[in-house]
Amino acid sequence: MTDINLPSQPRFILTDGGLETYLIFDEGLDLPDFAAFTLLKSKAGVKALTDYYLRYLTLAAAHDMGFLFETPTWRASSDWGARLGYSDQALAEANASAIALMIELKQEFARQRMPVLISGCVGPRGDGYDPGQIMSCDMAEAYHVPQVTSLRAAGADLVSGITMTNTPEAIGLVRAAQRADSPVVISFTVETDGRLPTGQNLGDAIRETDGATGSAPAWYMINCAHPTHFRAQLNTEHDWMHRIGGVRANSSCKSHAELDEATELDRGDKADLAERYRELCEAFPGLRVLGGCCGTDHHHIGEIATACSCALS
């Protein structure tokens, strides 16, 4: 497995917020099945994605932070692609196009003081909130291999499994990345009690995934929950805590069930969210990657970047 060579400085690597919720609610774009990769088919769609990422790159540069691109390919896997009329070849081309766009933007901003990494985003086979019918590790590996291979071959520095709801799928995805000789990051969805949607404790999920893959993930992340939902689970005395390298929190304190039923976007309290990130960064020096999930945009991430920069002073 190829490692990710993260520089010791800067301390923080910024990434984006809730891509799909922003494009739908703020830009008024139609994303069937939350599939942002469909925008790559048109010049207008590519421009919308370019404008989106440039806001975050600018924030990272302004705060002397690194930047981690997360490609708009969360839904660019075979089941979701088939629902949208994409053939296997068309999906491979879409994944490659996403990486090509990130490379183009990276070349505009990359400099010695601003490390930039490109992560190929891989979503779950099912829903990001509900584990549904859980695959075996072998089934998950077979399912994710085509997308992971396409992303890596196109030039992704790593792949990230975002909103993973269960450990068998996470393990299968890690093995798919190993087959593609790609570094991999796993980000788990957690509920209001800080546990995975399966009910599994976060620490147990990390231990299980590490145990089945030789600790292959470069780091783990937490996503799709407000810090108030998972803060109590985090403690420096836990043997797995050093494996948490990033957070992509929701802006809302609502449960996933409440968010599913909501007709308007809950943007939460940006200042409060930023303060909670600052506290996490001070309590856990291993946190490097700072981003957002549902309901967050560049305004939230800007406040988070400012607050966490202050944590270093």
C-alpha cells in the first residue's frame, strides 16, 4: 500500500463542505440522487463545480493551510450510475473527468507553502444514513474496485470512502484500494449517539477495519453528524483515537431522520460549529483535515478555518 506523505506543516488541511446540499439549495441545481458528477457533462456544470472548489482553495490559501480536493464522485459507482443511465465505460470516464478537473485547479494553486492533495471520493453502495442490506467484505470489495481503479488511474493521490455506514463495506473498500495500490481514508457516518447507523461503537468500527486490513487506512474521519453527537465518544485515552485524522461535521444538530424529512436546509450556527471545531483541534492534535458535510458551505468552513488557526496561536 502506498502511503500519503503529508507534510508536518501546515498543521491543517482544509477541504470542502456539503457539496451536494450547497449545489441544490444555494445554486438551485438539479442533482438526481445527489449525483454531482452528472454536472461534468456540461460546460455550465463544470463551471458550477469550478466556482465551488475555487472558494475553498481561496480560503485555504488565505489561512496558510493545505487543501484536500474531494471529487464530486460520491455517487459515481455502478448501482447509482445505472439508475442514471450511465454505462460502466461512461462511469469510468466521469470519474476520470472529475480527477482531471481537480488536477487543473490544483495546478493553479499548488505552491510550496500550500500542499494540495486530490482525493477520489467514493460513496456507499446504499444510503449514507442507512446501512440497509449490508454486503460481505468480499462483495463490497468487488463492488468498489471499478470506481477506485478509475480514480487512481486518472491521478488521484488517494481515495476516500465518505459516509461509510458499516464496517464490512469499509473493509471491502480498503481492500479495493489495496488492489489499486492507492492510499485510502475511511470516513464513518455516526448518529446522534456517536455510533454508526448499525449501532456499532466508533472505536470498535475502527479497530475492526484496522484488524481486517493491516491498519491500511491512512486515517479515519467522522462525517454527517454535529460535534455534539460524537464529542463524548472521543477521548485521548482511547487506543484508537490517534487514528482519527479529520472531521466533516453537519451544520445541523438534527438527527438523520429529521434531516431526511426537512424541506429546508438547516444551516445551524456557524460560530458555534467553528468553536466546537476549535475545541476538538486543541484537544486532539492529530486532527489535520477540516471540512464539512450536510448543510455546510464555504461560510462555515471559513469560520472553522479562522477558529482553528486561532487554536494554534
